[in-house]
Amino acid sequence: MAPDIPTGISIPETPSITHSITGVPTLVSFLGTAAQGPTDQAILVTSWADFQNQFGGFDPNSYLGYAISHFFANAGQQAYVVRLTDSNDGNAAAKSEQIKTGLQALDAVPAANLLAVPGETDPATIAQLQAYCAGRRAFLIVDSAADTTVAKLQNGLDSSMTGANAMNSAFYFPWVIAIDPQQNVSRPFPPSGFVAGLYAATDAERGVWKAPAGVSAPIAGATDVAIHLSDADNATLNAHAVNCIKLFPSLGVMVWGARTLADNDQATSNWQYVSVRRLALYIETSLIEDTRWATFEPNDQRLWSQLNRSAGAFMQALFAQGAFQGATAAEGYFVECDEQNNSPSNIEQGIVNITIGFAPMKPAEFVVIQIKQMAGQSGGSQFSG
């Protein structure tokens, strides 16, 4: 029975609250050896000069300094750096342990969501890094080996790199030719530093739903590529989840691929494209980070309504920016948090479920131009594509 309410006393309505979800920023992290600096923590650097002061600048025995330089040259703004101890003994177990120690240092930066280990190409190590990224909703940029050729890739990549965690990583080939300021010569460098800068710059300018590739994102500082790829090479390698880097004489050096390493796995075919996978990670992480206020709130319709409003406002903002397909919001996304996906059993266990669905914008990889001669016309052609 409801309690009696004394006459003259009003019960105020609970205010309608919308907790905003702002979206997590792109935060890049690099692992590698350097001439100086701590080896037990991740250090934030905001410029090339900052890296020089803290880690000693270029080191001819390491690709890390060069990758950081390439990152900032391509409009990267900030990055966390974890210095690994130097290990040249070729011991796989020792290297794995070194990587593990570096990743433990990176654990102190939970917001880091994009990872590169410049010049690291060992499949087993890549698999280790993929597993780490999968566990923290991060994404890995993978370098091809310096001696990789089209022939070595045309039958696919090492299976160690295309397993269950492959969806959170992308592979780039070939290496990029650029000036080595330390030696004043042009030479090849692993792509990851350049590509990490493109990722960060594209995210800031267009959003994570824009593929970090194409003529809108030329590679700054690149003068050539180590291997010139034909259109046929590109098509063959693209089918094996290899993101090609090509020189276009009139445009410069471009990333010409946007696929994850899960491309060949039918079970993860929804995550074929870098931009689609990263958008899903972005949405998931943003919602998790900005709905922590709901912890220990009463798990009832009032809470579900607040979560619906917050998540809905966030998804609507993404839709308005062009992140999803569809002419209307209903065609682009949905948000569900109600009795349909929150059963009495969930409530008893202290669980509240938010279900998000979205229709991603997929990149146009191949533009096909069809040329047809119009019957009965002299010299006229019809172009469509």
C-alpha cells in the first residue's frame, strides 16, 4: 500500500538528467629502443624537440626516433613513448619478455588506443601485440619486413598475424623512402611512424570513420617507396589484407589501402575495414568511459531512460557528422536500454545492458569508370562510374 501523503506537501519530480558522452581522443603510443630515457614508464611527448630532450633524438641502431619524427611531420600532435631495453642477442623469449615489460609500462596510460612498434615484424611478436590491443580496445599498426616482396605476400600473410585478434590491426607495405637527417641520405623506413601520423591527423580533421588513406592524406616527408607497385599488384595484395603504399608521380606517396588483418576471416568479416573497426572501438570505449556514473545507481527504468538519452545524443552527434549510412537517424543507428535487454536476472546480478547498432560508412576502394559509345552518335561517348 502506498503511504499517505500529508496535505499541502508536494513531491518534486526527479529531474531529467542527460550525462554527456564526449568521445575519446586518439592517443598514439610507440614502443622501441632509444639512446636515453626511462625504461619503466610511458612518457608523453608533444613535439620532435620534446622527444629529443627526453630520449636523445635519432639513434642509428633504432627506428623509434625516426618513426616519432615521421609521426610529427604527418601532423601527429602527441604520443606516449615507452623505451625498451636494447636486445640484440636474437633470443625470441628475451624479446617477448622485453615487449611484455614495455606493455606493462603502457598499462599506466589506459587512454592510449593506437599502438606502433616501428620495425617490429616478427609474426609471433605481432600476435603478442595484437592480443594486448584486443584486451584494451586499441588498434595496432603493423610494419612489413624490410625485405618483403610482392611475391612473398601474394599468397597471404603469416597465419600468426591473422588469428582471432587480427581485427584490431592493419598491415602496411612497402617501406617508405625518406631523408635520414642523421646521415643526410635517402633510405627506406618502416611505414608505421608515417601512418600513425596520418591516423591521428585524419581522426582530428574528419573523424575515425574516415579511412586514413587516399589523396586527402599524402605522406609528408616521403620521397619514394622501396618497391613500386602496379595496379595489379595493389589488387592482388589488397585481397590479402595488405595495405599498399604507392607513389603517384603527380600526387606523391599515398597509403592506398584501408583493410584490417581480419579481412580474410569470414567470422570477422564485419571488421574488414580499418575505419569501421576503429569506429566501433571508438563508440564502445566512449560509452564505457562516460557511463561510469551509472555504477551503483538503482537499476530501473529511470536509469535506462537516462542511459538511452546519453547514448542516443552521442550517436545522433556522430550521425550528424556523417559517421553512419542512412538518410534518417533510424536508418543510421539504434540505441536500446530497456526491459527488452535488461531481464530480471540481469538486474539481480547488477548488470545493465546497452545495445548499440550502427550502419557504417565503408570506404570506396575501387572507382570503376565505364565508357560506352552512344549508338547513332558521331564521336560521342558516355561516361559512368
